[in-house]
Amino acid sequence: MKRQFFIVGLLFNLQVFAQQSTPKGLNAEEKAVLTYIDQNMPRAIALLKETVDINSGTLNIEGVKKVGAIFTREFEKAKFKTEWITMPDSLNRAGHLVATIGFDKKQKSPTAKKLFLIGHLDTVFEPDMPANPFSMLNDSVATGQGVYDMKGGDVIMVIALQALQQQGLLNNADIIAYLTGDEESSGKPRQVSRGHFMEAAKKTDVALGFESAHGLNTIATARRGSSSWSLKVSGKTGHSASVFTASGGYGAIYEAARIVNAFRETLSSEKYLTFNPGMFVGGSEIEYQKSAATASALGKTNIIAPDAIVTGDLRFLTEAQKIEARKTMNAIVQKSLTGTKATITFSDGIPSMEPTQGNRKLLEVISGVTTDLGLGPAIEGDPGSRGAGDVSYIAQFVDAVDGMGASGKGAHAPGETINLKEFPHLIKRAALTIYRLTR
């Protein structure tokens, strides 16, 4: 009973706080949208709890589908048509939820934008990890698996759309809402797992990503991309007494260490560029299983190691930065120590969302919204503070921003939390941004 009173009190406090800070400089339609959001905050919290309490780790296919079914129900309340995009069994992924409204032959405003809204249904928390159901920590913070990344963002998206639909403000809008089922670990090949996603985005003008917000005013106009690299080194073997000599050479481990350290010395100060060696193995005999990301080694201190493998990632802000970094890394690899030979291979992963003028124009629209909501102007976030995300797959086709979702702390970690005090403001920010873009 105490818990029920606590949650009721929280919802009352959230409504009062949101209503007191509602600005007066908005048009009648916008004010009606804000009133709807205030009145429906209890339902928004209930929806958040309902989805958080279902485990939807990327590999929990049934769990992802269950969360998808809940959001299907909510999109249909906003009169969206929904479709489940299945993936081949070989990908071992649940699939994606697509909700669409508009795209008819009605005459549209020449300034109206076709929108592509991005979320995801999965979390990093698989069923074999400790359970963390939705739970209130105090009057403005809740915890739960995926509550911040990104079930909170999905709830923001759908409640914003319902608020607009309730006022009849989506009658002429063209919107695709795309909630992927494997953002945290996308299926491979990505041409399959993200093929339909990219084709759908090409039908639109603007993408809004509902990944986690960094406060009420910060928007991501750029996100770094990610790729991987694999370094293989071979060298002479023999008695360790001959190491450093022309006959014995330096061995594979010294050469691998030289290369990795040279990467650090040469490139680590470049802004937005990072490269992390995640696995380093060397010895007389090594066994590496790429699919499982595991390795084993046999080595003795009196034997010069003949083999070494290092694998890592490479993160970058632009395609040009990625290409130049790879050139530099290749050049370092070629300067082999005596008696050694090394090769490095690169694999593309998620592309970057490069900063563009179109993205900054979107920021101006959002800044107008946050200013009119009494939150102050919106600003660009630091691209180095975010990893790669689904929006990056389609940023080359449309103007795009990210960070329209929930605010909180501890994403991908036990005890992940959401800031419920900011939650209604972020729903309002999303609703009015969609409203103004579709006019």
C-alpha cells in the first residue's frame, strides 16, 4: 500500500511540476498537446514499467517480440499502421517494428517534412543476467533494465505521437517510426539486418533518433562510427638467448607491442579518433576463435614467440578521418622489427553520422521548441560522448539528429536509471518538434 501511495504521489508531483513550467508563448494547438501530455503522464509511466519488466535482450527473441507487441498496440492508438519485419533465421534476431502514417496523395504544405523516427526494442541485458525490474528509487528516479536505453525513449516517441493525434495534428503528416530489434548487437550481414531500415529512410527527409538524451537541451548533430581491425604478427622462433640478434630477431610479441604502442603515440591525440586493442594474445602456439572472440596460448619464457594476434576497434567522426587513420596504421605495421612480419586488416561496422548544415538546421528547430518551452536554447552535443547508433546507417540520406529520448544515468550497466522529473519535458520537446517539422 505504501508503494502505491508513493507512485501516486510521484505522478502528482510530476504533473504539478510540468504544469507550473508550461510556457505561455505557444499557439493553441501546441498548448493542447502539452495539456494532453500532462494529463497522460501516469499512463506514460505505466507503459514504461510494462515494457521494462519484460526482458528484451537482443538474443531473447520472444522477449523482443513481446515488447514489440506492446508498442504495436500503442502506435495503433495513434492511428499508425504497423508491420513486423522478420529476419532470416540465420541472423538469430527478432526483427523490427515499423509504424507508418500518411504517405498518401493529399496535398501537403511545401515546408512539411517527411519524418523517420528511430528507436529500438532490445537491451544489452539478456535473460541470464540478474533481473532488474522497474523500481522507484526516489520521487524522481527509477531503475530497470533498459529504462534509459532506450525504453524510455520509445515511450517518449509514442506518447508524443498520441498527443499529436489526439488533437488531429497528424492528419497531413508523413511519418515512419522504426523500432529495430537488434540495435545493441545488430545481425550480420548488416546489409540484411539494416537493408529495409535504410530503404524506408530514403522515403523521408528528416530523421529523429530517440536514443538517450544528455539533459533537456543537448542534441546530437553528429555521432562517431565504429569499425574493427585485426593485427596478425609472425616472427622467428628459437631460444630466448638469441632475442634481439640478427639470427633470433625480436619475436612476434615485441613486434605486436611496438605496433600497438606506435598507434597510441601517433594517433591518440587526434580529436574524435579512438582505437582500443580489446584482445592481445601471443606465444609459441596460439588458437583464436573469431566468432566467439576467444583465444588461448601456450608459451615458455625461454622460447621466442613466433605468433601474436591483436584485435580492436576504431571509432571516427567522418569517413575521411577513418580512411586517414587506416593509412597511418598500415604504414606503422609495415616498419617491421628484425625477423618479424605483420599484416593488419580492417572491417567496416557502423558508419558515422557526420556533422552537416542540414543537421544543424534541425537543431535550430529543436532550439526554438526548447526556448518556447522555457528550457533555454538547444546546443550541439559532443560527438565523442556517444558511440555508434542506428541513425548513422541513414544519415547519408537525410538530415538527422539524435538524443531525443530519455535522460538518466548508467546505460548498459546494472542499476541503470531514468530521470522522471525531466521525462514530461522531453515528451513535450519531441511532440512539438514533430509538430513543427510536419507543418
